[in-house]
Amino acid sequence: MTCTKRALIFPRLSGRITSESESMCPLASKVCMIEIVELWMRVSMGNMQAAHSLSLAPDMERSAINRAYYAAFAAAHAICLHYGQIPRVEYRTWTHEKLPGTLFEAATNQGGIQRQHDQTLRLGLERCRQHRLIADYCPEISVDRAACKEALRLAGQVVNNARRLFNA
């Protein structure tokens, strides 16, 4: 891949990449930041589409919530990277716990997303994660359509803000 928009590069991770992982991960070689942002948005859109499809299927609320959260997770990564935040080098991501704060900080410091939405995005991502944790790890807790709808709504807020940012 070549990039003419930005020269920010993620270097190859020395000592951590094997030939097998290079073929599995398109980010194993040098890739410019704008391409990584675009890749995160593709992941986000695919997960959001899957979440919507799963939400329509009987008894698939848990899976829909999982995909909705990961759509928001990927969109939040795209926003943070766009604003120049640097994730953990060894994983090229932020932790699930740190991402909402990083998203809030990145958006607030740059002013690219309207300020009144900055806090909403952070809280929405946190609440969507709470839904995912229950859906993925608490089979004894009932997950209903209302929880699924809320997770999709919250994830949609993050994803739609990212889409507006990159379409502007």
C-alpha cells in the first residue's frame, strides 16, 4: 500500500512478527496512518452490518450486542488514530478500559467532533461495553431485545460520528 495523504507510519514490530502472522495481519508491514484509519472503519462498518443482521434473528441478541460493541470499538480506534493518538505498540490497539477516555481526550483536544458529543461518545462506548460483557460472559443474566436495541443505538452513535468525521 502507498499513501500520499500522511507520512505517519507504523513500523514493523521487531521480534514479534512471524511469517505466519505477517500473512494474517495487513498491518504487519509498514502502513501509513490514513490507511490504518480506513481499515478500522471497514472493520467498524462490517461489524455494524453484522450486528443489525443478527439483531433481526431469533435468539441472537447476545451476538448482535457483541458485534455492535466491536463496531464502536473499531470506529473509536479510527477517531483516535485520526487525531494522532498512539495505541499500545505491541497490539496496535488501546485496551477496552482505556479506549473511552482516549476517545474523549482525542475528540475534546481536537474539537473535530462537537464538544457536546464528546462526553456522550465516551459514555456510549462504556455503556455498550457493559452490554457486551453481560452478553458474552454472563449467561445467567437475560439479554432482551431492549438491551440489544440500546447497544446498537450506542454503537451507532460512535460509528456515525466517525463516518461524519471522515466524510467531512
